[in-house]
Amino acid sequence: MTNLNKLYALYDISRSSAQEALKDLLINHLPKEYTNKVIKKLEQEGVIVDSQTIRNTKAGLIKNILIFNSIIEIAKEHKTLSNRLKKNLLKTKNETEK
């Protein structure tokens, strides 16, 4: 379970706009398989990490800026893909209505 208040304090996120952006990314856009994606992303950078450490970082139990940043990057990528899908579906819907 993600404790947003812990994350805000750990990573010094005090602006409400930044807090809302983080909340949106972690709650609405982080894919279910995020641990595997973070592991693969960090392996490409030569960093070995396990899924429990990733989950603990997301939960705010430990502070690891490298892992946390990777989690956010994965969520942002997923958000971009999700928005692209919505746009494509809307475009398809509009084309079929013509």
C-alpha cells in the first residue's frame, strides 16, 4: 500500500501540484507489473534490485531515489500509452460515426 504522505516527506514534495501529480501517477497510471518493469529498466543501467525493495520504496518504507525515479518514469510511460490509446479510440469512434 502506498503511503503518499510518507512519500511526500521522504522526497520533500511540498507543492500541492507536485503532490497531485505524484498521486495521479502512482494511483492511476502505475501498471500492475511495475516491479518487473523497474527491474528491467534498472538492469539496463547496471543496477540489480529485487521486487521487494521496489515495493518497499513505493510504499515509503525505504528511501531510494534511483528506484523511486524509475517507478515514476514507468508510471509516466504508462500514462502516455494510456492517453494515446484513449485518443486512438476516440478517433476511431469519430470515424465510424461519419
